[in-house]
Amino acid sequence: MGLAELMEIRPGITAVIGGGGKTTLLRTLGEELAQRGRTVLLCATTKILPFHGLKNLDSPTEGDLRAALAARGLVCAGAPVSGTGKLTAPEMPMERLSGLADYVLVEADGSAQRPMKAHAPHEPVIPLLANQTILVVGASGFGQPIAEAAHRPALYALLAELPETAAVTPEAEAEVLRAEDLHDRIYVNQAETAKALAEAAALAKLLDCPVLAGSLRRKEYRQCSQ
């Protein structure tokens, strides 16, 4: 079973937030859906690097986007961020974008390449029309001090009720996730060892939402909870 099916990705807008692996998750889902003959748009509401090997459109018109989707099935689009090489939110409203592609997969968060994340009041930037929000947790953060593993470590520590020197555990991550309550589903990435899979399973037992774990790099996925 593919990851898109396991995650119950539905037509329309899906938002991806959290820690390490969001961009890879977008591409993995996009490629799976495009292989089924669907049109898929990858974009961001924050900032994202263009995808190597894909068609990346800077500030496309509606006609440009329709033509690219018809020709390729899977494209990335956004407005260029001056001097960074990155793209931010497309200039067209999300409602229009969702009418052009079968699926719109949106990176709606930044984590400074940290595996864990706590969110400031202005984060994440989830489109109002999103039918699902998937939060990514990087298993490499388990066992690391909060100060090293988490983006916005002071806030993470506050929500977890721990010092920043404390190690991230499934229990600490669950405290943060429950306090923020931003997600519909969790994907634990980088779970490539028995220990990491056990930590993902321990996290799943503490949450009341679907949790999957595995490795986007290896294209390995398993359900931890329904």
C-alpha cells in the first residue's frame, strides 16, 4: 500500500507541518498521486526550495499552470523570494489553485531543518480550505536535548514542561503535540531502526490520531495506530 493511500490523501488541499522531512513527504506523495494519472501541485505558504528534477513555475498565470499540469502531472509553483532562490506562496488564491489541480500539497511550516518543532503564534500557515493537516516528526530527535532537537526550543520546553537540557522522549513530544493540537495525522520520519520504530509506537500510544512511521528515504511505511 502506498503512502498516499495510508495517509488517506483526498482531492483538494493537504497541509504538511512540523519537523524534518516535510519537503520530501510532499514530493513522495506528489509522485505517487501523479503516477495514478492525477494532477498534483506542490507549493508552500512559507518558503520552499524548488524541487530538483520537477517543473518549478515562478509566479505562473492560470494558463501556465494548466498547461504544465496537463503536460507533466506534477509541478511546483510559487512566488520567488528575492535573493534566496526559494519560493513562497503562489500569487493565486488557494481556492483557485485547488480548482486547477486534483491535489494541492502545501508545505505550511518551517523548522530550520530540526527534527522537532514548537510553533509560535503566527505558525503554521495552514490554508483555510485544507482538508487534512499532516505533522511530521523526525525520529532522529528522540534522545537529543530539546535545545538541539527542536526548532523554537524554549517554547518546546515550556510546552513539554521540561528544561531545554532534557532529552526529547515520546512522552515529551506527545505533550507538545497535544498542547498545540494542530494536526489530524502524524508521520514519524527517519524511523529506520528498531529503536526508532519503538519510539514511534510509544508516541502513537499517547495520541488519539492516526500515526504512521517509517523512512521517506527508503520508502518504507507502517501504521502505528489507526
